[in-house]
Amino acid sequence: MNFKQSLKSIAVACSLAAATAAQAGPVLFDSVGDNQLVTYESQELTSFLKATVDFTLTGLTSSTATFNVVVKNLSTGAGLNNLFAFGVTTVTPSLTSVGENSTLFSAGVSKSFAGFDTIDLCVYAGGTCGTAQPTTGLGMGQTNTFTLTLNTAGSFTNGVTFDSPYTIAFKGVGSALSTKAVTFESNPIPEPSSIALTGLVLVGLVGAGRAARKAA
């Protein structure tokens, strides 16, 4: 195999590694410090909706898991574009109750999300998970940080798992003050095996370059 063929093979391997890392799926939190950043982006007619929700596990017992949650509304454009609800469709093991210390959001379990199916965990501003007044929610350019506590009648001994799709809802989108509520996939942190594969690919690239120089 010549140097160009080696480069081509390595590039294909890099692409496969990147594709593996980008697949959405369950994210396990089983050690303090475990983290997932959930990102949503959508171009509307007069608005660009963007938000991030950063979950970091800060405590874990057999019955309770605590998270530091940082929510950012990075939207721009016409309208209020207030982020008023977000959630996780499936949490394992199942939750019995949740708590939070946010000055803006409330949290609940087994909630109907803005007309969608029931989700395991919903964090929302206003009256319920599914509805809010146009002026309710996290405004553009704002950040809200709080502690989220999850309780289970099962056992968190092996950790707690969040599974896609995630949910998010904005109120007052564009000039018509409409509601935008969606479910979406989010890419988890790459698995260690994917990171290792990428590293091996890079080592192979360096080796191929050296071999080509020696052959010359």
C-alpha cells in the first residue's frame, strides 16, 4: 500500500470513528463529575433558537442523584424566544420524585410535555410542563444555574441513565409570539473506545508518513 492509499484508509477510519462518537444514545452517570452537555439549535423564520443544558453529577447514593444544571438561552432574532421547558424522555431507574432550588424553574416526573408523550423528567417555568405565558421563561442571553435532585424507589447503585430524545420548548418565537416545542437527539460525550480508536488512527497516520519518507 503506497502513502496515498494509506492516507485514504486512515481518513476512512477517522470518519468511522467520528461517526461512532456522534451517535446519540443513553448516557450513564455513575461517578461524581460525569457530565453531558445537551445542545439544541433551530433556524426559524425570524429567529435562531439555540440553548444548552449542562448536566454534571455532584452526588450519588442508592436512592438519590444530585446534578448541577446550567441552562443557557443563546437564541437571537425577533420575538421573546423564552426557553420555558426542557426534559429527558427516559430516565433509568424510574424516578419517584424530583426537587430543585431554581429561582425560575420547577421540576416534575411523568409529565406531558407540550402536547408530546409523557416524559420521565420535565423542568419548566410557569404553570405546567406543557404551557406557559409568553413572558415566562429564560430570556435570550440569560443563564440559570441550579441543583437538581432525583429520587428513585429502585437503586442508583449502578448509576442513572438519561436517554434521547430530549425535549425543549420556547415561547414567544418570532413576531407572532408562537410556541416552539420539539423533541431532538443530542450527541453524548464520545466513549473512551472511540477516543482510543481516533488516537490509534492518528498514530497510524504518523507512521505512514515516516514510511513514505524512508521509501523516498
